[in-house]
Amino acid sequence: MFIQTESTPNDDSLKFIPGVPVMDDGTAEFLDTRSALASPLALRLMGIDGVRAVFYGPDFVTVSKDSETSWAVIKPEVYSTLMEHFSSGQPLFRSEEERASAGPQDTAILDSDSETVAMIKELLATRVRPAIMEDGGDIEYRGFTEEGIVKLKLKGSCRGCESSAVTLKTGIERMLMHYIPEVKGVEQVLDQEEAIALDEFQKLEQRLAKDSPRKDSDMAHYMSP
């Protein structure tokens, strides 16, 4: 078996392609050891020091690491873990029930859905999701507000990736607004952990911006005759 790798827009996420089907239908994401208990492969991958998330696509596995760990350190162990699993023919999940509950049900059209919501889900499932999976990620539909805002959650390699946030606004938002007049915008839904990280990053940017004028002033003082 030969496992290929593909880079993603997120430097901390790599897409591993084993050459065999992974998820026959849908996707699954594991962000901690507890959620990974449903899948022996995910549990082993999450046990590798530095791995912080595992994502299953139709024919790939996206592994995300923390920024302090080098791919050169963990990639060999990820390779061997994937190789051993897919060569053994072991099931991806411990049971069919756990497999069914792991995949997203977000774009399943319900009887209670309005015509607008049904159209949004259809576009997300047929146009958006396949394109995002090319980069080793996925999106999850989280709702449609009375103000016309579609709420989406980024998953896999898209989680925490700056370019994905741009794609969300310029690509997905533009397409949904083009085909569905009722859609007025798209908003990203963040986990508590992601919200805290974003808040800390914004605070750091503000501190750097405040320090910059003072440093420029000091430099000008030293440079003056």
C-alpha cells in the first residue's frame, strides 16, 4: 500500500490519501480522545504526541497538529499507523451505530425545513462540500437566521485556517447569495476554544500595533542629527 500526502491551505494540517475508501458516505471529525473512542484508528492517531485533530473524508484522512510540533517528527508515525490500519482490513468504527452518529447530518433535508433552508442545504452538499474536501476540510450547516444569515462551522484542515475564513466570505457567501436571494450573508460559528484563541490573537495584534508607533518614534529619535 502506498499512502500519498497532499498539503492544505493550513500549514498545521496534512491530507493523507491511502488509495482505498475511508468514509463511504459523509465525514467524521475527532477533536479529543473522548470523541476518538468511536474509532480505533482515530484513537491511535490522537495518541501521537503533537496530533490535535483527525478528520475522515470519503477517501482521505486529514491529520492536524499543534504549531509547536514539526511534521518531520510526527509524519513517520502517522504513516505507519495509517498503513497498519488500512492494510489490516479492520473496521473504521467500533460499531455501525457509532459510524452513523459520527457523520454529519447537517445537510439532510427535513420535512420541517423551509424551501430556502432546503436550497441552502442542497447547495452546501452538492457544490460547497466537495470543493472544500479537496483541501482536506469540510463545512457544517448550523442554521439560518431571520436576518438571512447562514451559520457555518469549518472542520478538518479548514479549522483555524485564515484562508478558509476568506473562502467563507468571498466564495461560499457570494455563491449562496447569488442563487438564493433570501441569503444576506454567511457567518462562521466558532467553538469556545477557537473563540478564545481568536480573542487572544486579536489582543496580541492590538498590543503590537500600540508598540509599533512608540518604536518608530524611538528610532526616529536615534536617527535624528
